[in-house]
Amino acid sequence: MPKSRGKPKSIEAHMESSNIEEPEESVGTPIPQEEEEPMRDEAVPEPAPSAESVQSEDWWNATASAPDWDQPATEPSPTEVIPRKELGMADVYFCGHTSLFPLSRALRAIANERLTGLLRSFWEQEPIELLARDGEIVFVTTRDPNLYCPEVPDLLANVDVVVVERSREQQRDSGTPFFMTLARQESIALDVATELMRQYGQKLFSQLWTAPRAWIMFEKNPDLLSNVADVPGDPNVRDWVLETLRLVEDPDQPASFDPTSIPAYTKDGFERVQRLKLTADEAQFASQFNGARSVQQIAKNLRLDLKSAQQLLYRFLALEIVECWPGSTAAKPERQTFFQRLRRSRQRDR
């Protein structure tokens, strides 16, 4: 994995006093509030043709269980979440297109609701599957071993190539990460396999952030965890998600990126950003959001090139911590803090 600039540290060490204008936007957890009446299969949006064949297979060969719906914390709009509850079938807790139901919101829902099951992401390539247990991320996988891990890591240099290739073929058939298969065969240690699954799972998931159109679905199914009870989960979903965003080197947003736009915290963005383990660059960038400075001005203040500023801004936008307002046509003087105004007043008196 590429290393982030600077050592992650708390944002409080870099935050400066500034007046923050919060746009009136509420970012709630998009989980259904009430139980829906049973719906027929026709009411559930169907994924792309390549995804239908994948859904027809039971990845873990788990037995169907009766639905067990939790009471959610908030109620989303009907366009974002399409719940389904059917006896004898998978318990789909939420689903929708990422254009209406962002990935960050789905992952926050998994963590906040402490969900257990599988998040399936359908896009132009083989579907990506994230296994969660009690709101923790266990691992991310796909049935395409070349998409998951194009080259065999150096840590497997001492493992028989035939054994490795056989494990990769098993991943193509079952979806189980071949690192786990090697650990089950005692070809590598479990802690080594866990670290490799985390590294390559994050790299795999990072590709979804720039996917032009993806369809996600979370299936609640505790039976999926029967074979991975010894695999530890990652309890800090917030920082796990941020690490995947750091792997997005070229955000696919040249048309929408406007250096004159003004980033401002969302209603709960300022509170959520303080709970993240930010790098020094990220913390300094976040400290500049005051609802008045443009991206161009922030880059100038921090002596950043616009490409670096775009990459940093993309992470906060994807996490729904900030939103960008269009810059005004006429240049306005930057809003000053109370102490800046006081200092300038004393200079005039002299």
C-alpha cells in the first residue's frame, strides 16, 4: 500500500479558530424506519446482467434464515433505500444505486446499526463483496483473483506456486480470499493472511469510489460468519473507509472540480471529522473550511498545487463531511476572525 503523507494524528492539533457556516443539510443514516409489507420480487431493482448470475449462487452455501429486522435510527427517502423482507429468502436490509445512496452512507449504516452480513457492489467488473460482523469489516473479496490481487505478494515467495494457484482457482469458484485458503492449509500464518486480506481488500474496494455507476445491496445473514469466526474484524470503520479513499490517486471528477468553489462543513461534518485519524496534510486542509475560502485560496494558503488540493477535497466530499458551494462571480474579501479584525484595528490606531 502507498504510504500517506505525514503521520496520522488528531485534527485538534491543526484546527484553527474560524467561523464555519453550516449549510442546512442533514446527513442521516439511510436505513428504513418501519417494516415494509412483503414485496414481490418484481419490486426489487435488478442488477446488471452480469450480476444476476452471481446472485443466483450461494457464495457461502449458507442456509436461508427467517428475516430479523432491527429498528433503525432514522428514516431515509424512498428513493435511497428499497427494503425487502421475504420468508425463506435473503434478508435484504437496504439496496440502491450509489448515485442516490453513496458508499460512505452505506458503510456508516453498517457501523451504526452493527449489521452482520454481506454488502454486494455490482459494477462493470466482477461484483465486490464486503463481509461485516456486528458492524465490523471482516474482509473484502471478489470472484476474480486477478482483480483482487494481480501479482502474488512477496510474502508468498516461499509458498509452492502450485498451492497458490490452486487457492486462487478456489477463490474464482467460491469467492473466499485465497489468502484465507492458504491459512487454512497452514501454508501461511493466520495473522499474515489477515493483514494481506485487509491490504488487498482496501485496494479492491477503493476502485468502487470512482466507478461511474454501481448498485449496492446489503444482505443480513449471520450464517455467513460460520467459517470466519477466527478472523478478527476491523472495528474502526471510519478510518478504514478513509484509508480506502487515500488509495484513490486520480479522482474521476475533472468536469465537476471547480477551484473557485467553496467547501463548507455539512451539518454533522465538523463533529465527524474530529473523530478521524487524519494525516497532517488532511488536518491542515480541513482546518481551512470556514464557508468563505475557495479551494483555490485554501491551496494557496497551504502552498499546495491544485491536483493535491483536489485529491484531499475528494476524500472529504466522499465522506459527506463537506459540500461545495459555487463561488460568486465577484471576488469577495476573505472573512476575518475576531482576532484578525482586532489586530488590524490596532494597526490602524498606530
